[in-house]
Amino acid sequence: MTEENELDERMRQLGLTLTFGPMTAADVPRALELLRRTNQFNTTGLLPDKSQLLRMTQAVSGHSVFTAHLRDRFGDFGLVGVIVVRHGDLPSIESFVMSCRAMGYGAEQIILDLVISRFGMPLSARLVHTRLNEPCHGLYASAGFIEKEPGYWLVTVGQAGRLPNWFDVLVDAPSPPDPVAEILI
């Protein structure tokens, strides 16, 4: 068995499940915490307050906010990722943050692939290099994005790298009965 196959098998034994979908009202407190406190895996340093984050979920804002939850056979990691996408002629990932507890599993590649599938290509992304966010510096390049100018990335063709095959992925899975819209009313 090759080293790569051994890694795949060890990861599969974890029973990882990633749940991805639009942010719900139940997600808001943790999403804000991730956006405001994550510095290692934070592509832009976007620091919205609660009202700004909630406005981004409204159709008229021209944005979508997605969350990713992760669990394995031992327990629930909870909400581990937030991704903000600006709509338009050229959709753009404005921010992608992920908890350090989810690093090392390949969840970021699955999340990017889900965003690309949802918005299509071309898709752009921002990455502001800081001394603290080094873990995400190779994120977009590993997903087939090309840096067009410093900090601005673009993907126009399919995934360049191999996606992790050890995840069960649930997309737009049933969410708690309190959609974000209820918060805004």
C-alpha cells in the first residue's frame, strides 16, 4: 500500500462528514466568532459586525454567506468554516475562514469545490497575506486558481488538485427551523 493510500484509509476511518449550506440563524453567533477571531486560516481579515453579516444574507445585498460543519466518528466539531461570496458578473469569494480544529483534513478543498459548483466559473477570490494567515496562502493555487495580480485569484477551469475522498458531504442539509430571515424581522 502506498503512503497516499494509507493516508486515505486512515482518514476514511475517521468517518468525516462535512455539512455545507447557507448560514442559518443558529449559525450566526459562531460565524461571527470565526470571522472576528480566526487569524491562521482567514483569507482577508473581513470583520463584519452582526448587522453587517445579517445584511449579507439578504438577496438585495449581492452576497451569500455559507457555513460548513464538520463531525467525525468521535464527535461533532461544530461550525468550522464561513465563506462569503459576492455575486455579480464575476462572483468573488470575499472571505473564507476556517477553524484550526478543521485544518489538516482537506475540508477547505471540499468547501471550495462546493462553492465553484454552486457559482460556476469563472470565479474570483481575494487573499490578503499576513504573517498570521500562512496556513491559507496556498489555498487557491491548490484548487486551480491563478493569481492575476497580488491578492486577486481567478479560476476558469476545473479543479487542479485531487479532492479528498474520505468525506461524506451533505449539501444544503436540513437546518434548524429558525432561518436568518427571522432575525431580520
